[in-house]
Amino acid sequence: HFPLSISKLQKLWYLNVSRNGLSDPLPAIPVKGIPSLLSIDLSYNILSLGSVPDWIRSKELRDVHLARCKLKGDLPHFVRPDTLSSIDLSDNFLVDGISNFFTNMSSLQDVKLSNNQLRFDISKIKLPFGLASIDLHANHLMGSLSSSINNMTSSSLEVIDVSNNFISGHIPEFVEGSSLKVLNLGSNNLSGSIPVSISNLVELERLDISRNNILGNIPSSLGQLQNLQWLDVSINGITGQIPGSFSQITSLKHANFRTNRLCGE
């Protein structure tokens, strides 16, 4: 069990007990307990929290990691959202509350909400400007990326994972100035073709658009992505040939083109 005596540690600012065998119940730690705490990680134990405890929700925390703690219902409301830098609530049973979850999270850099049951229209999401990484894979996201992804790709955003959802529409055009390094759109309901403007993602290292309904040719502009290491366009309806420009991507380590309609030599 988690000892109540830990609440008496006046100078403790970092507490990580993840990936152990800690079980319920959590002690009734006073709201003012562990007064110096900035970072807490209770992930991957045998806890059934149900909701985020008040003593965590009400603190001026920087990092809150509660993956696989059997959280249920809506996403939590934090009393001081402006201090949060990193949040991991993945592998839980959260269903709603994302429409205003990011409100006032002006310091947020990394958020993981993957493998929940969140239902919302991704085109309506509003993210904090300084966000660097967002992982929403394996939820029930709907709507189109077309009007949202360039709003999501501010100059600071490096990782987007929205794979294993129900997102539809086309892969949008990409504007210059993006810092995106990882873009995972795999296992959705995307259609249309790969836009020529994909070449604007000059920092891109990993691109996964597998298991969609993508048609058309692979644009030769993809060969301009000199930092690309991982490419997966498998299980789509892509036609034509693999462009000769791919020989220019000297950093490429993994390329999966299987189960398409490619032809040629």
C-alpha cells in the first residue's frame, strides 16, 4: 500500500512509484499534504482510482502521470492548469470532457490521453500554443483533419499520434514552418491522396498513414524529406510507382508499401 506517512515529507517534490504492485486504497492524504510536490507518477500499478484524488487535482503540479489507474468518466478538472507541463492519463476509461480540458494549460508540453474511450470531433479541438507532443491514439475521435491539423501543428509541435480512431476526410495540405517529427494517422478512415505539400514537413522522421483509404500516387516530393527514417503507407489503395526520389532519403530505415496497387519496376 501507499503509506500515509509520505504526506509528511515537507521537501518532497518528485514522487514516482510507477510500475510496481501498489494496490488500493490510496491513503486519505490531506489536500495540503506533501506541500512541495511538483511531479507525481502512479502509473501501472493495481490502483482503481475512479477519479483523480483532490490532493493531486488541487496542487500546483508540473507533471501528473496516472496511466492505467482505472480512471472513469470525464477528464479531470485541475485547479491550477497553468502550471502543468506533462500529463499522462492513458490506458484508462475516460469518456468525455476534452472540449474544455486544455483551457488555461498555458505551460503544457506533453499530453497522453491514448487508449481511452474519448468521443469528440477532432476538428473542434483547441490545443495550447506551446504543446510539443500529443498522443490520442485508440480513442473514438471523429471528424476531419483538414481544418484542424495545421492549427495543431504550431511551430512547437513535434509529435501527433491520432492513430486507431475514426477520423475521416483527406490528409490536409501542410504549410511551411512546422517542427513536426512524428505524424501517425494510421488505422483511420482517411481518403483522398497524399498531398504534394507533405514536403513542407522538413523535420519529419516518422510518417504512418497505413490502414486507411488513401488513393492516387506517392508524390515525388516525399523524397525531399531528408530526415525521414520510418514510412508506412501499407494497406491503402495507392497506385503508380515508387518515386525514384526515394533514393535521396539516405536516413530511411523502414519503408512499408505492402497491400497497395503499386506497379512498375
